Amino acid sequence: MSDLLIEPDELSELLAADDPEARPVVLDVRWALGVGREANHAEYLAGHIPGAAFLDLETGLSAEPAADGSGGRHPMPRLADAQAAFRSVGVTDVRPVVVYDGANSVAAARAWWLLEYYGKDDVRVLNGGYQAWVSAGLPTETESPETEPGDIVLTPGGRRLVDADGIEHYLDRHQVIDARPADRFRGENEVIDPVAGHIPGALSIPAVKNVDASGRFLPPDDLETRFTALGVRPDKRTAVYCGSGVQACHMALAMEVAEIGVYDPAVYMGSWSDWITDPDRPVATGA
């Protein structure tokens, strides 16, 4: 678990390390669905971990959505664009990285997964996010730090990425998890995407319930129990999707924390918002 998550006190100690290369680059990925960059950045300016740089999920961790919706609402960023975004906030080939958001790590997990996919080693998520940092009584600041550009060189392939065809393969031979809230899986209360429902054969395991009320991840044993109780087979490979590839990264992180499964979970970055762009793809509703 310590390889993936970090607690506020440990992060505080690392930021005070004598060796500059041991001090992590800290990225604030404050984000909420439907809220623009300015509002997210304003929340960052209201208070953040000292030295943390703000990274916008919509522009730094996503490509521009296609006119026809293919690729989803938060498409996978191109390598060159992702490299430029991470360099702009100081990510290097040498220093470790810690990412966080407001509390539940949904947005932070997207940054974690992309950095891992593009080959960056030593990336951890602050357990409980900014809320946990404040609750620990640790210092905050409101000024934007002067960030020295990083020199990270990204190489794709560090994590499993699948498209719609890949999801069909996983449905045939392995297992697929839908990480959206259960009501959206059932096709109820769909206010985001134009088609309601889910990919037939997928398991419903809402990612937001991987954390407790304070936003901290459940203990690994509790996560493993939750997943198996909801139908996950530890002996099978797993692919994960959500609405647009954000909560899917959170589910992938939670499965890694739980150490469940024989391979790292594959993420369908286009997710439901990409799946429904082809009317020939099947859609199911209900439990």
C-alpha cells in the first residue's frame, strides 16, 4: 500500500528532506465534474500544500473531445501534450511525484494512472487528499509557487490501456467493471451522457465507495472483500470503465491497493461516453 498511497505526515517529512532529489514534486489536481478550470484553480489558490503546482484535469490530463464524441468526454491525451503538461508543473525523470485532490482521490488517480502509463516511476497518491493534510494540522499556502520546468521524457505502455474492441475481448475472456455510481449503471438519473445504461456483462462497483467518509481509501483487506463480494474473480484479468475515464483510474488504483487480480487493471479511457458513440454497440439497463 505504501508504494501507491502516502500519508500526510510522511509527505511532510519528504518535503523537508536535505536531498533535493528526494523531495517529491507535488501536484494539486483539484477537480469537480462540470466545474471549469477557473473554479478549480480558485479552490487551489484558496489553500494548497506548500510548493504544490496546480494541474488542470480538463486541459492537462485530457485531450480536446472530438466533435463526434469518439474517445469520450475526457479523451486520452497525446504523448506530446501530456509531456508538455507534466513538464510545465515540474515533473522530472528523477524526483518522485505525489498527486492529490480535494479528498477522495478521484481526480488524483487520473494523474497517477497517466504518469504510470507514460512510464514515470515512483508516483503516489496522498491518502485523503488536501482534506487529510489540513486535518493533520500541516501548513498550507495560498501563493502559486515558482515552478521550474521539468524534464520528464514520457514513454507509453507502462499501464494497460484498452479501447472499445478491447472491452469486448475482456467481456469474452475476462471481466469488466463499471465504476460509475450504481444508479447510472442501471440507467437511472442519467444527466451526463445522452444514452443511459451500461455495457452488457459488466459488474457494477462504484469507485466512490472505495473510500470512507473522509476520503481515505478503505484498508486493503476491506477493499478485497468488497470486490469479491460484488463478483470480482481474482484469477481473471480485469478491465475498468466509467463515464469518461476518471473514476476508472480510481478503481484501478483501488484494485492495486487491494492487490487483487493477476494483472494490473486495464483502463478503457473513452469509457461509456465513447462506447455510446457507435449505435451498433449493445446497451443494457437495470441491475
